[in-house]
Amino acid sequence: MGREHAGPEDVGPEVVVREPAGRSYPGRSYPGREHAAARPSWRCSGCGAPWPCQPAKLALLSEYGTDRLGLLLYLATRMIDAAGELPTSVNVVERFLAWARRK
Ligand SMILES: [Zn+2]
């Protein structure tokens, strides 16, 4: 009758989650801010090129650094917005995502 052991159950080693050092998030000020998408044309409000223009791409790459997944998620969000506003002849996957894929 009764239990022989009333102690706490075995607990595995604690999992430590670290924040990556130097990580930053877009939305405030970043170098390519003037190269923003004008909607619904999806042309750059800074240089008039189809967005994301080259300066915007460079700014995004430096903004996200090694966080390629974060960059792709951001671009996918923009792509979904754009897909509803651009002509169907525009290949939005190619335009928004292809350049950012890991090589
Ligand atoms: Zn631009």
C-alpha cells in the first residue's frame, strides 16, 4: 500500500532559448525606407522601379541579415498583398520571392 517514492518526477535538462545577438526588426527606420512600395502599382515610391527594386532588396538583406526565413515570410506577406492588386500576368513569386531564396 502507498507509494514508495513521493519525490518530484524526473525533469529533463532545461532547454535554453537564446535570442540571436544583434537581431533587429523592420518597421521603424532602415536604410531602404525611401524605397517603399507604392500601392496599388507596386512600383517603388523612391526610384519608380517595380518593387522590390534593387536598393530595397539590398536594404532588406541587410535588415534581416541571417534571418532568411524572416525575410521570406515578410516578402510572402507583401507578395500576397500584391497578387491581389497586380495584373495576373505578373509572376509575383518570381518577383517577390525568387531573389531572396537561399542559393
Ligand atoms: Zn527604389
